[in-house]
Amino acid sequence: MKEELEKVIEGDNLNFDEAYKVMYSIMSGSENNSKIASLLTALKIKGETAEEVAGFVKAMREKVIKINCDYDKLIDVCGTGGDGSGTFNISTAVGFVAAGAGVKVAKHGNRSISSKSGSSDVLHELGIDVQLSPELSEKALNEIGIAFLFAPLYHPAMKHVAPIRKELEFRSIFNILGPLTNPAGMKRQLIGTFNESTSRLMSEAIRMLEMEKVSFVCTNNCYDEITLSHPSKIIEIQKDNSMYLYELNNTSLNFPKVDLKNLQGGSAKENAEIIHKLFFEKEKNDAYFVVVANAALALKTAGISDDIKECALIAEESIQSGKTLEKLNQLKEFGDKYK
């Protein structure tokens, strides 16, 4: 990738094919650490383009270990991470609410890199086996309607990059690539981003990747989820590549305004307690309303209804009926069965 690296160092953009070639070479183990680190640094300084992101994603998708699910409304709910907000694992909770509402969810995630608790950390504390084989995760997804796909098990080629990512003390393009390379290959996703410019970048990349519907959310140019404390900016990409931009806030759903301090999490154990309490006690507090709001957007993205208020009612029913907790327990029991 010598020519492409020199091009990026000079401040020039890679086209789709060049980006694909570079990432395929990296994922094949053909490049050394210094070249990869130089590329990531040069891209960061130059600023990544949508074509570069899309080309990288195509290469990574070809290298991923895939699982199959024929359900046409299959969805992932995840974020880029790195927002530094310290909130509890909202998207993880949302996955169970969506599954309880009848949508199949393939939650793609990892251990924490920058926060105290990544999705796999909190799920482990909830008693879920986060390292099921791809074969068993596929079985769980098709039979239960939800599965957690632990990224390192599906992206073996990332071993060529993982140590470098850890050493580089800045967000790299891989923060953006992770959410776009789900092993289940679904066509619908809700993705939270750490700032609005990242939402725009990823949404432009998605238009080159043949998706059905993808919603990007960012609140206050900081939070990678709906918080109901400030207006959330939503970018929705449709199958025909049309783009819709709109805002969601607490009044959009007739919900109370939320105090951000009531969304703060802590360790994986503390976050697991917040989620379990929410599912078990069903108390309508700030954490509850935020989970419902994000689940409503997930259901809208899945195509359950275009009416966000109707989706919120469906999400609430999932929690209040006990179906959300049932999905959590089913996934836990599934993992226990195959230990």
C-alpha cells in the first residue's frame, strides 16, 4: 500500500477502489505495524472521506465470519463509542426491548475501549455468555430473536490492527468501521455517533453500501444516543439513498425532559443493575424513558411503523408486559445450556 499511503500523507483522498485495496491488504496481514499506524494517523490528520469509509467497510465485510438470518427486519443497535458521556449501556438495553417487541436483533459489540463498561462487559454481568461460537449465536438469533456477536470472534483479521489501535491515543477510522461491519449483514441499523460530523460522514458512506434503512443519532454533538435532555439530530438513509434529517426531543414523544445525571452509569456491574432493575421493576424514571425513546427509533428503523409515537408505545409494551425481561432470560438460559 506504499502508493496509497504516500497519497494520504500528501493530503489527498483515496477513491473507493484504493481504500478497498488498502484495507484488504491490512486485513490479509500483508502490512507491517508502522505502515498501518502511519495510515491511521495520516487519515486522522487529513480527515476521512465517505468513499474511504465505504471502501474499507467493503473489505472488512468480505473478511468477517458471517452468520445467517432470513428475517427481513433484522436490526443492530450500536454506537461508535468514544463519546465520553459515561451513560449506562443504553443501546444494550434497547436491543432487548426491540427483541421483546418482535424484532430480531443481532447486537454487534466488544469490550470497553474508552468507557468503564462495553456491551460485552455489561452482558457478562447480566449472566449472558458473550463468547458463544458463531454457530450457536446464529441459532440463538433465529430461535430466540436476539444474539450478541462478540466482535473479536467474527473479525479474526482485526488481530493485525488491534495492538496498533490500543497504542494510538486517538479515535481512528476503526471507531466508524465497527458498527458498519456486523457479521449478520443486516440491511437495517440504528447507529449512534459521537458527533454530528461523524453522522454525516457515515451516512454518506452508507449510501454506497446498499442498505434498506439506517438511522444515525447524535445528541448535543456529544452523546451517541437520544437523551431527551437536548434535541437529538437524526439522519435517516432509505433504500433509494434518499436522506431525511429531523430532530427528536422529549416533546416528540410526550415524555418528560430528562436530567443527564440520571443516565450516568459506572462499572459493568453497576450498569447491569440499572438495566435489570429497569426490566424487572419497570419504573417510569429517566432511564426508562430514554431506553424507550431509543427503542422507538430502533423499531421505526426496523420498519415496524413510521410513527415514532406508535413505536414508543410498542417499546413500552415490550417492557411492561415482561417480554423484554423474557428475552434477557432466554438468552441467558441459552448460553447456560451450551456451557
